[in-house]
Amino acid sequence: MLTVRDFGFNEFFFLLTGLWWTIGLSLVAFAGGVPGGLAIALARVANGPLRRYFAKGVIELFQGTPLLMQLFLVYFGLGLLGFELSPWTAAAIAFTLHASAFLGEIWRGCIEAVPKGQTEAATALALSYWTRMRYVILPQAFRISLPATVGFFVQLIKGTSLAAIIGFTELARAGQIISNATWQPLLVYTVVGAIYFALCWPLSRYSKHLESKYALADR
Amino acid sequence: MTYQFDFGVVLRNYPILLEGTWLTIRLSITAMVLGLLIALAMVLARRSRFWGVSAISLAYVEIVRNTPFLVQIFLLYFGLPTLGIRMSPNTAAVIALSINVGAYATEIIRGGVESISKGQIEAGLAIGLRPLQVFRYVIFKPAMRAIYPALTSQFILIMLTSSVVASISANELTYVAQSLETMTFRSFEIYFVVTIVYLILTFLLSRIFDFLYGYLFSYPTR
């Protein structure tokens, strides 16, 4: 006999397990995206045209294609190269690359927003490239970048829901499973949506708060 | 490595890929138009004197922008039939995309309207422009100029997001790719080609939008 489960505490707990993987995937992608994004941003504002064009190409490739395709290409592409990838590894790699490209573009803008006089002054003081970046440019760019970076993190959390499509059991996939088991899609997806909202909304608010705080400070 | 790439399978199926591409374009344009209408209504609602009306507008924008599109479309396509509302995958896709782009466009348009200061409108009236001229030259054109870049990149974004509607089997480009994959098992080749198609679409769209910007909004240089 076919038995249909009710949406009870166990089902909700299963969704929370999914939430844990959503958070994990977002954090891994963000942690990988920080060094990747910094490298791309620095290459994008470098003097060498080769590095600049390479970084520009990477950014346009990731901004011009659907996230879902990026995920598929990593998942199936690395499989062809002989790597047996679990959906978790494929998703972690794909989202790291995605985050690197987007953070690279965000941070390029922030580095360029630091007044040019700062670079000139640092060069006049005979600071080396790395000293100039480390102590003069990046600390100022960091402050400018915070609102957009937090905003991108929200995008990333929402984006990880696509990992459900390659079969990684994060929050959205957990929702699908529970929905199929309970036959209560309306209730289940509303709860799933509410959990995402509870995760993303405070971050969005924080991003807005940072934006207005710095806008006031700069006035 | 023994794998032999075979792009022939993909290229031989170009008619259905073109069909999928065409549906992707149509979905995006329809969603953008409907989304802009929703956004205009929501911008007005946000400025309403009635507390409830502006609260609805605020809730709409925050809920849509802080939940994944995949969950929104699942809720619409799998959830609503519980309430007796059934739609075809393509209809659900258009509605979900419109609701999604509407929320982002609301924020963009609101920013544009707020960028016009009251002093500018008063100045326009003071130099003897008629109210309609004030609307056209002082409010509409500068506001459009201010929001045009954000709105057009939102359009490209919704075109890319539309790939997600494949998950409810709306038969646009990504769905066509997925069904070709199950028929031929040439997953990498197919997704590679389809990714290139999306890249070309993005490139063409941004060129068209750049051209239109110069045509519509450039100030006279002298």
C-alpha cells in the first residue's frame, strides 16, 4: 500500500539538514571565490595587457552565460577528463569559479574607485607594487566593496539552489524530496522559501545598512 | 583519454536548438515587458498614502529578491495546483520570470525616480516649460537615462535566469539541451554548444542596448 507521509517534525528536520548543505556550499564557494576574485581583480587592473584581457574574458564568460550551464559544464566536463566527481565536488568547483569571476568584477570597480592620487602618492614614495596594494589601495577598496560583496553573497546563496538540478541535496533538493514524499508541494515550498528568506533577508538588510553608512561617511 | 568528441550530433539537431533559442528570446521579452508593468504599479504602490498598499509593494520586492528563483517557480508550478490553479509549463515560466524581474525592476525604477530632485522640476516650470514638457525633458528622459543601464543588464540577467525554467520542462533552450542529452548522451558537447549560444545572445543584446543608448540618450555635444 502506498503511504503518504505528513509534513511533521522529521520532515522539517530533513529540510534543516538541506539548509546546512546550502550554507556549507555557499561558504566553500565564497572562501574559494575570495582569493580567486582578488587575483582576477588585480589582473583586471594590471599594466600587462595579456593579464587584463584574460581577466576580462573570464568575467565576460561567467557574466554572459547561465549559472546552470556553468554547473553542467563543470559536472559533465570534468567527468569526461576522467575525474569521478560527486555532485558536491562539482558544485563546489563550479560555484567557486562563478564567485571568483563575479567578485573579481565587483572588486575591480572598487579598486578603480580609490582616487588615483593615492596610487601616485604611493609610487612617489617608492613603494613597491605589493606594498602599495597591501597598505594603500586594498584597505580603501575593501571598505568600498563591503556592501556589494555582502550583496553578492546573497546572490550566491540563492544560486546554490541550482545544485539541486545536478542532484546535490541542499535545501531546494531537500524540498523536492519532501514534497514528493508528502504530496504537499504548496506547504513544503512555502517553508523552503521562508527558510531561504530567513537566511538572505538579514544579509540584504546588512548590505543596505553598510551602503547607507558609508554613503553618510563619504558626504 | 579515450573519449572522442562528437559535435556532429549537436549540430545535426540545429533546428530544435534554434526553436529553443527562439522560445528563450520570446520568454525573456514577454517577461521583461510584463515585469516592467508590474514594476511601474509597484513603484506607484510604494508611494501610496495608504500604509497597507505600500507595505504590499515592499513585501513583494523583499520576498522575491531574497528567495531563489528555482523555489519561486516550484511554488508556482507544483504548489498552486493544490489551490486548483493549473498552468502549462510555459505559462508558469512566463509568470514566474515576470514576477521575478518585476521585483528587481521596481527597485531600479524607484532609484531613478528618486534621483530627480524637486528643485529640478521647479526650475523647469520657472523657465516657462509646460507641465508636459517638464515631464518629458526634466523627469522622464533623465530618469530613463539613469536607469537604462541597470534595466538592460536586468534584461540580460532574466534571459540567463530563464534557463532555470527547464526544471519545470518549459521547452526553451536549456530544456532542449537536456532532452538532446538524454537522447544522445553527448552531455558535454551539447552544453558546450548551448553555452556558446547563450554567450552570443548576451553579446548581441548588450551591443544592441549600447547602440540604443547612444541613439536615445546622448546629450548634444555642443
